[in-house]
Amino acid sequence: MKVTVDSTVCQGHTLCAMTAPDLFVLSDEDGHAAAAVDAVPPGREEAAREAARTCPEQAVALS
């Protein structure tokens, strides 16, 4: 499973990083998220799904 964050949609709510801090990094400049990993590690798939569900802007995508 791969996780990505659409930087044009992310508004910096930080909910994804609070849900799965090992999967996301936040910009020091504006708080916008980016994926910290290319592939979600085994056993962290449900955390990635939860992070995607919590994003109010639906900026987190899983594939």
C-alpha cells in the first residue's frame, strides 16, 4: 500500500500526523503534511486508512 498527500488540497489540520506520526511529516513552515514513507510498512495499513478517513480535506490518498 502506498500513501500520498495532495499538497494542493492539504490545509494543515495535522490530523493524519496525529493518527499515524510514523507515516506523515509536517512542514515547519505551514504545517502541511507529506508522506514520510513511500510504502506503508506491514502492520500499519489500518493506521494509514484511519489517517485518510480523518483528513477533513480528503488530501490523503491510498493506493
